Amino acid sequence: MTKQSLTNLEQQILDTIQDAFPLEERPYRTLAEKLGSDELTVFAAVENLRHSGIIRRIGGIYDSARLGFISRLCAGKIPSVATGASDDSALEAFVAAVENEKSITHNYVRSHEYNVWFTVMGECEDVIRKIVDKLCKSTALSDVHILKATKKYKINTVMRGANATVDGRQEVAEGGNNGIPDDEYPKITGSDRARIRIVCNDIPHTLTPFADWGVSLAELRSDLRQKRMRRFGAIIRHQQAGFAHNAMVCFCLDERGKSVGLSTFPELAEGTCVGSILAKNPHVSHCYERPAFEGFPYNLYAMMHAQSAEDLDRYVEEAAASIGNPDYAVLYSLRELKKTSYRFFE
């Protein structure tokens, strides 16, 4: 998929609304005032970005843990031509099964023996295990590993156009729930559920989307203040925005590597955190620690994006060098099978 040509105004709009679409009664008027344009022109530009497929949706991106949900990355194997099978019928059957499973939001074929990687959302570990078991019984999926994020360093992809960089919010968080005990999150009320269920969709294509949605701007702002919502903004299709090449780069770190010292990587200062270094890299959108497993000794994951294959390989080498060149594997994204937003409380 090739990058679509954007006007200067469209690029300015994209750079602005990915991270913060205005939570105002007339959001396009607010954008226009900021960008030195007029309301109808900005609205038309956003509509063009939506119709062209660059913007997938504009809405709320919520923190699953704060809503009482968990997310797990799963790695597995499916026979395919790339792995020596005579055809891709098993892979296509798996694709169809995943497409019908609403709890699976992302699904990729990657360049590794573990060739399918997908994300499952659910209320608890048992729910996620049942979904994975169902896939194993109904498709050729095998040798599945369900991986918890034990530490998060960077989340929330924002693709910037000017210098072809990737932004994300950085955080250091112990455990899958951002280091906060479950009972310390604000209780979710019935009205919260109703609002969040709406806000996980795309805003109406009107000049007054929040009024037409029937949601309270004050409550949306409260969701942001409580960090229940990570951001309200545009989610884009990164290939069409110019980032056609990406890979999941997995690094192998021992216990010392989690807080790097001079004895591990002499060129780095004592106490340097490897994940924090990668989180500052402008080409990394997501960075997590996950458990290693047999046949896959890597425990630090970084999603990297680039405009060309050559740039991607260079960025990977530079990122590895920045943390002392530990052993690592590059899992190129060969095929995007599914990428959707989870609909909470549906």
C-alpha cells in the first residue's frame, strides 16, 4: 500500500488530531482557529482523510486495565507456504476464524517460526485461554504462548509526518495493570459503561459530533483526567500514512539487562534502563517486557516503523547499538490480517 499524497493542511491536521482531537462542542472550529483555517475547510479535509482510508476512526482509546479488562499477545504457528506447506489454506482458515472473534483486535503474519501473532482482550485469563483453545481446536493453530506485558515503556502510536517519526506516550509501569492495584481504579458505573461503549466507535461525520453522539464532553474530559482514557484522537492506517514497513524487534536480556549496568554493557551508564532507552527512539511506537519462552528467549519487544525497508533495517541496527547490541530477532510484518479497536461493554 503506497502513501497517499497529503496537502499541508491535511498533514497538519493529522499531526494534531491523532493525539488530541478537540473535546469541544464545535471541534472543527477549534482546529481551524489553531491551524489558521476555517471550520468548513478543516471539516472537509478530515472527511477526505477518512474517506481515503488514512483515518480509520476518531474516538476514545481507553486503558483496558482501568476498565477491568486484560490484553494478551499470543504467539503461535500455522502451516503456510512460507513454512513449507503446499498451500495457505490453513492460514486462510485461521484468518477467517480470527475475523469472526471480536475479542481479537490485532493479527499479523511475521517472519519467524512463530509466524502468527495476535492480541486477545478479555475480562480475565480464563476467558482469553478459552478463546485461544477454541482457535486451536477449530484451526491448525498450534504451540501457542500467551504473553503478559510485565512492564510497559511506551504505548499509543502517533505517526508524525514532518520528519517521518513515530510518537508514543512513555510510561514505566510494573505489571500488566500499570502498577496500580485493581481496587484503586475508580469503579465503573452503568453510565460509564454506556458512554464508553459509544466512544469506542467512530464519531459522527458532523460539525457537532459530540452532541450528535449524545455524550457529555465533561465526562470525556474526566475520563482523560482519571487516565481511564489514554487519548481521544484519530487512529490512522500507518501504511497509507507513509509507514509501509514495520517489524517487531525482540531483544534478549538477562536479569541484569533489565537495569543495565557497566558489567553488562560497558558503554552505558550504571543503572540505565534498556526499555527507557528504546522508548525515546522516534521510530519505536510500542515497547514492552514480556516473558521469554522455550524456543524464543527474547523478553523485550519494540515495534518499529519506517518508510522503506532500508530505513527499517538501519533503525533496527541503531536501536540495538543504543542498548549495547544484545542478541535480538527481527520479526518483519509480512501481512496484516486484522487491526480493529476493542469495543468495551458491548
